[in-house]
Amino acid sequence: MIPTAAKAETTAARGETVLAALDRVPLALLQLLFRLAIVGVFLRAGLQKLESWESTVALFANEYKVPVLPPEVAAVMATAVEVGGSLLLLAGLATRLTTLPFLGQLAVIQLFVYPQAWPEHLVWGSILLFLLVRGPGTISLDHALARWLGAR
């Protein structure tokens, strides 16, 4: 039988090994996955809006009812953010700037459209804030451009 102290040391050593392995996961991989997670949600929504524009405008007029903006304007703005912003995030181009309209749209959705969906919005907002603060990572056009411009 293994003494209790030896079991504790073995368990602690295994824990340290696991933590050391996790520390070696590149941050750039997580940043790429975060960008893809946002793209997966918002690009699909934007493309669905484009598939049936009349239905999209009706949805903004009858269900979303965004204050201040006419439904047509709100629909165009939301679709532009979702499609254009998703393509920029996918490429990792102007990433930090691109998070801002997403965060604004998310705030409008949370406050005026689907306030009960806060857990989902919290996840999206957290990812977007991470990308705003930490940037897109080395697997991005932003990084490649910064290196290219820095080398000049």
C-alpha cells in the first residue's frame, strides 16, 4: 500500500505536469478560436438576413423594434456588421476596431431586443472584449501587416 504522503506527492506532480502542458498551449490558437466562434455566430445570422431581405426588414419592424432607427436602416447596419465584421475577424484584419461595432450591436440586442438571452450575450461579449484587449494573435493579417510595416 502506498503511503498517503506519497499519493499526495504523486497527485501533485501529475497536476503540475498537466498545468505545464496547458501553459504551453499558444495564446494565438485561442485567439484564432475566439475569432472563429464569433464568426460562426454572426456570419450565419448575417447571411440569413441577406437570403430574404423583405423578411429581414419585417423582422426588424415587428419583432426587434430597435429604438430611434427605422427598421430598414437597422437591418442594413446589423447585416453589414454581421457579414463585413465577420469576414474581417475571420482574416484577423482590423480586429480590435472590428470588435467595437459588434459590441455595440450586442449591447442593443441585450438592452432592447432579447434581454433574457444575457448568458449567451455574456459569452459573446467576453470573447469580443478579449479580442479588443489582446488583439487577434499571431495567426492573423493584423500580425502579418504589423511585421511587414515594422520591417520597412
